[in-house]
Amino acid sequence: MSRSMLNDARAICLNAIASCLPEEGVKKALKDLNIQKEVCLVSVGKAAFSMAKAASEVLKIKDGVLISKYGHIPYELDGIRSFEAGHPVLDENSIRATEEAIRLCNGLKEDDIVVFLLSGGASALFESPIVDLHELQDLNEQMLRKGLSIFEINTIRKKLSKVKGGRFADLCAPAKVYSIILSDVLSDRLDTIGSGPTVKDESDPDEALSLIDEYGIVISDETRKKIKEVKSAQASNAENIVIGSVRILCKKAMEEAEKLGYDPILIDDHIDIEARDAGDLLYQEILRCKGNNEDIALIMGGETIVHVKGRGKGGRNQELVFSQIENLRGMDDVLIMSVGSDGTDGPTDAAGGYIDGSSYEKLIRQGLDPSEILNDNNCYYGLQMIDSLIITGPTGTNVNDITIALIKGGV
């Protein structure tokens, strides 16, 4: 692999992510709404800071609450109280911060306005549970380890919350709620993004219980009873506006690749399969495209799944690329890179990673077994040992993941 391929891959991924930063989308949506009066502002998610900052430049804010992941709030915004909390598993700070948002929006009148800014990660960060915190934490950890899809996870989460599934909108009633959403969910399902705090939950308790039984998730009898008895919210006072998604991210990546002289090919912009299966799919497309005279960039977006069975940290982007380390062995004309648009990949400090035709031999020379690393879900360590992690820090957005394979023609 030439150094230029790595530079190209970084440029395509990072410039595409930069083009999906939410500030302009938030400002445009708010200007279109033409809100003239003071508002209550609640901003939740991994992109909560950048969204709130943009809103503060357009709106007159009476009071505000901002809730984001640890390390994602660089400084305080005037008139907005900031809170950091746990992700991907909620913690006590998630609940404390959410209670502040609830207090802010309690007792509002019909002519009051709440602007709710929502981005990925809100399901863990924004929570007021109807069950014990420790049991809810355990439930979330079980769901993550067993590889439930985000739709399945949120179907269950919504049944155990005072704010999910449209209940936050109901808590704000009779005030009007404008919800501006940065989508991290495939197909932009409003009831799934952040577990839909301002969107009526269309699933029923039986669906949640069926998923719990299907995946062998252990819950208490009391929690099972509460799920059965849960009532749906109405959320009829909320208007929901989507300003960004993984489809836009893939489109921008294709534009960036074309600028660098690659022929861009979109494989899929809503991948939601096992990370290793997604890697296999990408490899088959690489084989199909190799041998052409053109330089080709294969683009794939979405959110894959990892069933963590080993002792490693997981990280779906890292596992996707690492799963192809043996297949790419000796291919000097191919590089695969995969990153999370928010700058974090699972419970790690990396956004993702990359491999090329030399990666396999680099590991072997260090006495490491790639298969053992993969089977232990320890790809962070494997990529770290060959200096192939991508570390960006928080990016200020969250619109799923972007995966690219660069293929040099004429080799």
C-alpha cells in the first residue's frame, strides 16, 4: 500500500463526516420555523453540544439543558446547563440530567415552546426509568452483548422509560415541541432514533417481551409485569424534523472520492448485519472490482452488529476491517477503512481502523495470531499493535458509520 492510499482514505472519511456536522442543518431548520419568542431548549446526544451551540446563535433561550457523553462538552454555553453522562450504558448521571430536563419542561403552558435537539446516543443519555437503575444497566449490557439491532433494543427500552416512546413530548404538554433530529438510525425511523422521546411508540408490550424471550435476556418478574402494564404516549404536540442521516454521509463520501480521482461505487447505505458479514460482503465486491484500470472507491454505510463472546472490547468498525486481514494478505492495491461518524467505536477511544495487504504479516512478525484476536473480539488490540487505529476524538456529529475500500487500478 502506498502512503497516498491511506491519506486518500482518511480524507474521504473525515471530509465526509465534516460535511455532515449538524450546525448548518440546525440553523436552517430553526430559521424555517421562524420562532420569535423565548424557548426552553433541551439538547441530547453525542452531537448535543454542536447542535445546542447552533441553536443558541438563532434562538432566544429562556432556559436550557444539554446532555452528552463524557468528554463531548468542550465548554459551557451561556444560558444552558450542561451535563455529561454514560454511554453506551446509562448511569446515575443520565438520570440526574434527565430529571433536570423534565423539571425544565414541567408546568408549561399552551403558548410555550420547547426546542428538542436529538442525536445518536440519546437512548443511554436521556433516561428516567420505571425500574431500578442497576437492573436497567444490566438489561442494556445484555442487549448489547447479545447483538440485538438498534430497533430491537429501543423497542424494549421504550417500555421501561418515562421519557422514551413519546413520553417526553407528553411531559411538555400542552406546550408545542419542535424536535430537530440528527439521525443515527437506518431508514431514519423516528420512533427508533434516541428511542423516540417525541414520537408515539407504535410497538406494544408483547413485542418487547417476545424479543426478551427470543434472545434469552434475563429480567425480574417485577420488570416483566411493568412491561405488560405500560401505556402508550400520544406525543400529539410534537413536530419532528430530520436534518442529517447516513445516506447523506455516503453521498458526501462518494463526492470526496470522486474529487480524488476514484470511481465511487455505493454498495449499501443501510448495512445492519454482523460486522464480519459486512466485511465479507465488502471483500466479495473488492474481488469483483479488482483488475480494472480505474481507481475505485467502494462505499458502505450503516451500523453493523458485534456479538461479543470473547474478552475484548468489541467495536464494530474495528471488527469489520480486522475480519478481512487474512483475505487482504499480500494485496498491495487495496485498503479498507471503517469509522464511526461520532469519533467513537463501541466502548473504545478509537473511531475505527484500517487494514491493507501488509497488515497480516505485521501481526505475524510480532508473534500474534490474527484468528485468535478476532475470535476474542480483541480487534482494538490487534489494530493498535500495527498502528492501524483511527483516533479522531469527538467529531460533533453522529450519523452511523462509513466504510470504504480503495482499489488501485492497473496493478
